[in-house]
Amino acid sequence: MAGLVFALLGGCGGGAGRAAGQPYRLTVWFHAGQAPERRVMHAAVRRFNAVQHAVRVHLVLIPEGSYNGQVQAAALAGDLPDVLEFDGPYVYNYVWEGKLIPLDGLLPRRLLRGLLPSIVRQGTYRGRLYSVAMFDSGLGLWGNRRELERAGVRIPATPRAAWSATRFDRVLATLARHDPDGKALDLKLNYPGEWLTYAFSPLIESAGGDLLDRRTDRTAQGFLSGP
């Protein structure tokens, strides 16, 4: 889940040195990901700048591969922008380090009431709202229908007909026997960054586990390493 997050260290600089009557200038960092995302973000900035004149947004695109590294370097140097976008799992660490300010008093109540509960939950840390995601994302497994049918695998047509965990294991074994390299599932374990948390923590949590001791949020011992 990606979110627009106000940065504490850079958030006070937008009006520095501006002449009376001139608009505030906010610098926004955004990862230069897929072209459709860039088009949507550019369009949103243009609309915002067109409907009011008190604040002007300056959008800075940063390469996706080095985005988090540049954010971390800017945080260490005390040179974060006014607003930045990054993946949800990074929010809490920046809040804990004191890099971000809460948004509670900055967003209209009508906007807050219209947010998905999952977006509010992810952006909240210790009772304060620090980020607002642009969208709520989810994960799903994609199967090659041709390969499934060739292996004689039953394809679920409804949620009620979904495979059980045991059945899923059997499906993978069947597909592996029909694949030249014996590999039937790509979990993208070569992905860097927060992918492992984003992809697999829902599996742990849905099975009744957790990543941390939620009483203190300070240890994973006995939780992530638990049965």
C-alpha cells in the first residue's frame, strides 16, 4: 500500500523566504514507477495547483529502484521533502525515528470518513494518523490456465470452491511434475525491500500468528519465531 506522508524534517520549509502574497511551495517526492501511475500523479498535481493558489506543489520523480535508499539518506541528513510517498511498511519506522508529523488535524473530517478502514489502520501508529494511502492493494495468486488444464488440475470457479492448503500443496506437486525445471511457483524471493513483509505477513497473521509482541512492539521473539 503506497501512502502520501508528511515529513517532519522537511515539512516546515515550504514557506521559508517567500514574499508576501506568494503561494507556499510544497516539494513532493514520488517514485518513478509505472507510466500509468506517473500519469495519475501528474494529473492530480495539475488539478490541485489549478483549483487554488495558496499552495503550489512541486513534484519530484525519483527512480523506483533507489527510492527508499534516497529517502533514508535524506532522513539522516535532515533534508526530507515536505511530502513524500513510500510503501506502507516503512511508515512506522520513520514515525518511531521522529521523522514524520501526524496528519490528524490537517485533513478534513469528510475526507477521513471516506477512507477505507484498512487505509486508516495502516496509516495509524499509537493512535495517531501519519499516512494516507492513495489506494489499498492486495495480493493474489495467478495461475496459467493452460498449464493447469494440461496437468488435469481442478480450477476453482467460486470462493467456496477454493483450494485448501493441503490441496494447494498437491496442485504444486502436480504442476512441478509437468514442468521441465520442476518449479511450479514463483514467490519473487529475489525482490528487495519490504516485499517479504508485504507478501507474507498476511499469511502469518491469517493463521493466528504475528510478527511482533504487540504489547511493546519491541520484540519478535516468541512471535515471529513461534509455532
